[in-house]
Amino acid sequence: MLDLTLTNGLVAFLLGTTTCILSTAFYNLYFHPLSKFPGPKLWAAFQFPYLQAMLGGRVPFQIKALHDIHGPIVRTSPNELSIIDPGAWKEIYANKRFIRPPQYLERPPGVEAHSLISAGVADHARFRKAIAPAFSEKAVKLQEPIVTQYIDLLIKKLREKVEESQSKSAVVDVVHWINFATFDIISDLGWGKSFHCLEKQDYDPWMTVILQFKALLIGFSLNYYPILKTLVGYITPASALAGLKLVLDTSKRNVKTRLARKSDRPDMMSYILAHNEFSPSTRMSEEEMIANSMAVIVAGSETLTAALAGTINALLTHAKERKTLVKEIRSCFKDEDEISVQSTKSLLYLTAVLQEGLRLFPPLPDNMHRAVPSGGATIAGHHLPEGIVVGIPCYSTFRSRTNFSRPNEFLPERWLPEHQAEYNDRREAFNPFGLGAHGCLGQQLAWAELRVILARSVWNFDMRVPEGKKQLVWTEQKIFWAWDKEAVDVELSLAAR
Ligand code: HEM
């Protein structure tokens, strides 16, 4: 009797759940406000196909293929549109009322305060006020000696590798080396304490844990399924969170040590402390400094590594472009000391090469999600109701035939004034640093590092694909929010002048 009641109960539950899922899918397909937009039916009906593609590491490529078929607007989930129309940049990101959707605002377990990435509107504005001056053009000028010290060390270590080898050439993985340099720089500027990766020639455990972006995406995905999320929370053993604890403990220690030091060197903490002193009503707490310094250190290292490694990887197979760049760098300066943040700003070809690298291998290739605010909004000519998630994916937008001519080719010249008319690209589609309230806070520092690291590498070394090695096809890598960077092996020899 009991068995029968149990079975009946189970059957009723399964029937009820199935009916609910199917009727929601039916609604999503035929009655939802987004039902008129093109896209795969399964993705429109259910959330899981998009999440599955995201966790498979190929979602930006799949979305690009969908835009190629369906045009500038594609429905990628029941409630979400991907848009590559250049005009949408301003409509979405320049409007302060578009904020990150709640699923993407969560903090990792144990992080006590919000950061720029996870905060609501008011806290976000308060954080930007405190942190933005630390990465202004003026601040980057003051920080140049700190940055240069690490670029000097990078070049010195690589030169030693070449000089010590019998063949007078050395094969190095530039992803590792650039990561070492960019992490050393941003940890010094963030915490006043470097990871010393260049010296150790190794990653710090803090970095190894924090670079697990796939785990972050699993966390975001679970936000769509609250019951599953609660269950996962219960069954996750404490040991699985040990890495996260190490990251948090190290970050706390580094912030506390820096605060105790009372230094006035031009790092981020100095600027935040100055802000706290002059504007006590909008001050940042110590927990907020910890959370924000972690966000800045990740944002300010991985992005640069992807941009530089992707660009160098492309230069290896583009002899003409490489030669033009080498000529510019080696003819504009008489001595390596002349290569600086200021002096590289006017190098048009260097900038064009980097822009083309950012176009083809954007460090944040995925969709930058935003929720349509109350009252709805018109985007790319369509009125969308409140709560719809919209976003521009850099990878699809920068490689779209409707925005750029010969979109998949590495053609730095398209950025030079004398060639612009010939290409007739829709340059307003190109915003690799984003726009508006959440736009990149470290753009000045990014350009300084991009230009000086590439220029000094080209000044010092000739580069080629190592003999017998298969060169990485950049777009065969997976993307878990950021590129899942595989090795880019390069054979370096001292520049032949
Ligand atoms: C090539 C290098 C870089 C690229 C392409 C890049 C790109 C971006 C993009 C597209 C965003 C906006 C994300 C969104 O709207 O959801 C962003 C935000 C951000 N970037 Fe960068 N970035 C780079 C380097 C840096 C550096 C060196 C720093 C160091 C300070 C930095 C710090 C940040 C921070 C803190 C944010 C979050 C801003 C906010 O939410 O208010 N980035 N970046």
C-alpha cells in the first residue's frame, strides 16, 4: 500500500515537472517577447544548451557561427540576445542603467565584500571613484619606473637564455613569460608586492588557483538552477575550497602588509588611501580593498597576456608584417633606453599591429552581459522589455564580415590612416576595452605595457617558429570567459642588425 502511494507520488511529481518544463519551453518558443528573434530552437527553448556550450569552452565560436547565419541579432538563450551591430555599443554600455545581470554578480565563497565586478550600481560607482585615479594617464606616468623594472627583468632573463645556449637561440613559451611579467607588474602596482614570477621563472600558487576560470563559469551556470546550486553547496567538500582559501588568505595578508607599510609609492593602495582620507563618506573598507585588488590583479594580467601572446603568435606567420614592425622599431630608436611609454605612443605601425591583435584575439572574447533596465530600451532598432539580457561579443563583432573587410586576416595596415578608406571598416564596432561605467579601468596601463613589451621584444630578438614545432592555431583553443592559453613556443635569437 505504502509502495503504491510512493510510486503514484513519484509519477505525479515526474509528470508535473515534465509538463512544467515542456510548457515553459513552448512559451519560450512561441509567446516569449524574444520569440521573433532568430537562433537555434533548442537554445531558445531551454537555458542548458548555452550553458553546456559555455562549459565546453567553445561558446564564442558557436555564437560567431550563429551570427554568420542569422545576422546581427541572435537569440542565444530563452532570455538572452547576442548583438554585433556597432550602434549597440553606445545603446547598451554607455547607458548607466544597464547593469550586469544578477547571475553574473556573485562573489566566490568566502569573499566578504563586493568588487567592481560584482557590486551594485552605488557601490560600483564608489569603487570606481577610489580606484580609477590609480590607473589614469598621470598615474601611469608615475608608475613607469615600476613597470620598466619588470620589463627590464623580462628582457634580461630571455637574453640570458639565448646567450647561454650553444646554438645562440632559445625556444621559450611566450605565454608563460608574458604572464610572469604582467603578473609581477600588476601585483606590485596593486599590492606593492610582486609575485616574483620572473625571478622564480614559475607561477605563484595564487595565480594557479585564480586562473581556474572554468570553475567560475560553473558557479555562474549554477545560478540558473537554485535547487542544484544548494545541493552542490551541501556536497562540496571543504578540501575542494582549499585553493580558494589560499587565494583569500594571501590577498588579505598582502593588503594588510601594504597598509601597515604606510608607503607613498604610486601604487593602487596609495590612491585608495588618499581617496579615503579626502572623501571619508565614500571610503573603501579593508574587505573591499581585498576584493577589488584581486579583481584588478586578474583583470590586469590575463588580458595583456592574451593580447601579446596572440599578436606574437600571428606575427610569427606573417613575415611581411613582422619585417615592417622590426623596421619601425629598430629605425626609430638609437638605443633601447629610448623605448618608453611616451616614445612608443607615436609608433603607428606598432599600434596598428596591437590593434589588429586585439581585433582578432580579443582578451575578453565572450559576451559582456547586461540586463535591460526598468521601462525597457530600444537596441539596434528593437524595443526590448526590462530584464532581457543583452550583450556584445567581441570575438563575433570584430570578425564579422559586416563590420570588417577580410575579417579573419591579420592585416595591421587597415588601422593606418592611408589605408582606412580602402578597407572601409566599421571601426566604431571595435571596442576591445569595452565602454561606459564598466569599461576597462586599466586602459592607459594596458597600452603602456602592450607597446613597450612588444617594442622591446622586437628590439632585442629575432623571432621564428621553432624548427619541427607545429605552431598554435589561436582559435583552436578553448575559451572559458578568457582564452584558455596554450603554449606559444617561439625561437628567439639576438636581433641581427
Ligand atoms: C589588453 C588589455 C586589456 C583589455 C583588452 C581589457 C578589456 C576590458 C574590458 C572589455 C572590460 C569591460 C568588461 C565589461 O564591460 O564587462 C574591462 C574591465 C576592466 N578592466 Fe580591463 N582590459 C585590459 C587590461 C586591463 C588592465 C592592465 C587592468 C589593470 C588595472 C584592467 C582592469 C580592468 C578592471 C578593474 C575592469 C572592471 C571595470 C569595472 O567593472 O568597472 N584591465 N577590461
